[in-house]
Amino acid sequence: MNDKSSGSLPSLWSDNPFAEFRKEMDKVFDGFFGRGGLLKGGDKTEGFMAPSIDVAENDTAITLTAELPGISESDVDVSIQNGVLTLKGEKKFEKKDEKDNYRLVERRYGSFQRSMSLPASVDEAAVSAKFDKGVLTVTMPKKPGSAPKERKIAIEK
């Protein structure tokens, strides 16, 4: 520790066991509240909550499935612009009783936005979406004749 006779106070940023702990905590908070974390201020790419998605492809279509528990169909928007599929929505906090005092809220609330570039093989005019039991399914049929053609490549010796 610092010698008290020097007249200087110990620095909060000096090398000590707590300095490393503080650095790690700063990383956690930066990751959550900013610098690419879940809460991005002016960035429109992703909001407070980001739904989990699965994307599957077969010969005729690409299917995107997104889990949106607790969100109603009317609070979800699906759009395509310039070859980019965008899912937007909002999960609203509904406090039912004004007498309740919350001590812990682990469920996430807020708006989200997820975007994905569509391959040229997708027929944008035929894209459809359905919403059932908190799961959004977006079906993106492929254009006729857009299936990849397979050809054998000879291996030279």
C-alpha cells in the first residue's frame, strides 16, 4: 500500500485486486448498455430485446422462424425493402395493479429490430408470414429455376 508519509492518497486506478475487478465490470456494463451491446442508443439494427431466430433452406424456399413470446401479432411488423427482410416489434410492459411494487423484473420488454439480406434467388413478391402461439414464420419461396445446379469438377493429377 502507499506510504502515508508521502501525503498522496491511494489512486482508485492503481494496480490492486479491485482494479482488475472494476475493469471486468466496466466491460460487462459496456457490453450491455453500449458499444455493441443489447441497448444501443441511436442504432436501429437491434433494440432492447433481440428475438431468437432459425433460418432453414430447402430446394423451394427459405424459412425464417422467430420466437416472440408475449408479443401480440399486431405489435409485429414484417417488411422487405431493397432486398432486406426486416422484423420489427415491441413487447410492452403491462402493469396490471397500481398497488403492486416490483422488486425484480427478469422478463425483457422493449422494441426490437432484426434485418437479414435476402439472396437473389428469393421471390420477394411471394414472401408470406404467419403468427401462431408466439412464433412468427416467414416463408420466402425461391424463384423458379433458381435452384443451384450441381456439376462435378474433375480433379487433375
